[in-house]
Amino acid sequence: MKKAKRIKYKYICLILFSAVMFSLNNFIVSAEPSAYDNILQMQSEAFVLMDGDTGQVLFERSMNGRIYPASTTKVMTALLALEKGSLTDIITMSHDAVFSVGRDTSHIALDENEQLTLEQALYGLAICSANDAANGIAELIGGSMPEFARQMTAKAKELGALNTNFANAHGLHDENHYSTVYDMALIMSAAIKIPEFTKIFSAVSYTMPPTNRQPESRPFNRKNSLIEGPNKYNGVIAEKTGWTGDAGFTYVAAAKRSGRTLIVAIKSPSESIRWEESAVLFDYGFNEFTPLSYNAAEFSKDKYVIEGTDGSKISAKLIPDGDFNCLVLKSLNKDDIEIKYAFSADATTGKTDFRAVFELKPESAYMFKELGESKLKIYFTNEKSSPVSGNAIIDTGTGQQEKSKFSLISVILKIFSVILQIIGFLTVIWLGLYIRKNIIVKKRRQRKYNNYNSNSNNNSNNPMFK
């Protein structure tokens, strides 16, 4: 009886030990960003996750690779129209505006000499991706479609979208019409600062009234969307889809939750992947990141040495214009960040530029390394205070770059996790063999006992044993 109890206690202890091993392992694995596995499995060719307020890139894949933007082009079309035009401006559709795009492409059946307001054209652009409306807007704002495309490209450069060239206002394929997901995110970040843009590009439906050429109203209803329908994602404040055979499935959207605005721009192999992976990126940005702030005193520089072309050295003090704010993964802190001081000078004008650049110390796989920068004012602390030319001796103030604590801890945790998995796996196997052995032994004993009783009964019935 005591032996049976001991065996029972062994089973209980072994089961508890295995449970502890697996639970501890799960806890260690969860110490890394839980959504990162979903990011790793993404199939999209190019994407970027951006902070819509600061422009900080949180995560990316091939964000500067050239793509054909397709109808995500229309974000810039609307941005420029809202900056330069008025919603009540009247568009008169020309022959080229109507018929230079095929009727097998997206349109709202506008006719030559048909008149509509800029507001009506923008709703057709945003909800129905109307190529004819895009052409009408281009002629109204730019005077001609080619001139408007030139203005679109100029505006993109102004916003920092340096790898973009627009050949038209609608996004139908042209070899000279290209962009990047990073540039499209930058353009969206500028567009959402215009209230009329977010109102129009988040509208689920709109009814365009009759015009001089169309006696019936035209209802517009949003399809293929994260704003409405089976793929709905809470918080989306503006979006634009795109597709052509050459471009594939493109998408750019902005979402806002709890005061944080994020932008996703993506090029995907299919429509379903476009929706699924855009949501994965938004989830990553909203759930895994936290704000981090530096006050100006934390990265001011009391002693900064600049070496001139003549070999002279100038001592200066660098004072930030203000505080620096960024987003980092919840597992990171200021110990994981390095501050570098960058200097540049224009020999012709004598203009100097000083910046504090914030970067992660390690090459982190979990977020984009560059966190942002802050402008600095310079105050010379020695006699020579003339405009500076030449190269700076960049003193990071942090000494030699140390190996990231986060990186080292991650490696240790991964090794420990593997060890625990092995221990837990072997324990389960041993427990199974142990139980099997005891069951076999018990069955053998039972058979012997049964055979013994059977023989005893047979012998008791035998007259020779009476």
C-alpha cells in the first residue's frame, strides 16, 4: 500500500515538474515581442510602418525599393487639389480628361463638357478611385494634366519623398510613374493633416447630385476597405487602395488610437494578404511600442570640438531646440539608445547644420534602428567664432559602442529556452516510459497472481491433494 502511494506521488511530482518547465519556457519566449512572429511571416514584398506625427519609421521591408503606386497616387492628387483649390470650384470635363483613360478602368461615367464641383470629384476619387475624376482635377488645378503631374512630383520632393516621380494624376501604369512605400507613407502623413482629406478619404458612401449632362444621382459606395466591411480595422481615418497588373496590390492608410497616429504603406501579392498584413502592422505599432522622451538637458553638449580645414580647432556648446520624443518597443529603454552628434557645413554660404541623431545601439531585428534626430543650436566657447567650414570631430559622448544588453539577454533567454524545452521533452518521454514500465509490471504480477489462484483452485479439486 505504501509502495503504491510512493508511485502515485512520483507521477504527480513528474507531471508538476514538466508543467513548470513548459510554463517557464513559454514565459521566456513571451519576453520577446509577441507580434514579431506575425511580422516575420508576412509575404508582402515591401511595407513600412510609420509614426504619422513624427515620421519615425517603426518597421520596414524594402521601404525604399521602387514600386508602381497604382491608385495610391490619388492621395497626392487630393492633397495638391485641397491645398490649391476650393471645394466649390467647378470642373468642366474635357475630351482628353474623359477619354484618355479606358472605360474598363475605374471611373464614375463622367462625360465631355460635364460640370461638377471639386468636392464631388474628390469623393469619386476617394471612394470609387475614379480615373476620369482624377483627370478633371488635374486640369482644374494644373491647367493641364502634364503640368499637374509635374506639380505632384515637385510637392513630393518638398515633403521628402525623393524617390517618387508622377506621370499622371490617376496612377495607371507608366514606366516613368513610380514611388516607394516610404514615400507614399510620407505623402499620406502630410495629407491627413488636412481635415477635408480625412473626411473624404474615410467616407463610406456619397451621393453625387445630377449634373448638366447626367439627370440621375450617382451613389458612391466604398468597397475593398479596412474602413468598412469584413476586413474592417477600428481606428482607420483615411485610406487608398491601388491595383494594376504591373503594380500589384498597393495600399496606404492612416489609423488613430489613443492619441497615436500610425501609417501603413504596403505592396502585396494578393488582395487578402494586403488586408491581413496591413492589420498585422497596425497591431504591431499600437500594441508593442511605447513613447520615450529625452528632455533637452539630457542630450545637450557642453564641449564639442570642430576641426577646421586649416587645422584649427573650435570648441562649441550644442543646445537642443527642444525635447526629443520617439516610439520604442516596450522591451527597450534609454540604455539601448546611442546619441550621435552630426555636423555639416556649406563652404559657399558658410551655413552650418548640427543635429543630435538617435539610434539603437544594436542592429535590432524587432524595429527600425533610426529613431530620429533633433536640431541643435551652436554657441562657440573660445575666441574664434567665425562661420565654420571643414569637418567635425564627432564625439558621441558615449565612448565605444557597447554590446546591447537587450541583444545579450535575448541570446541568453533563447539558449535557456531551448534547454528547458529539451529538459521538458525528455521528462515527458521518461515519464511515459516509466508509466508504461509500471503498467507492464503490474499486468505481469496480475497474471502471475491469476495463474497462482487458478492452479490453487485446480489442486484443491484434485483428489490426490485431498
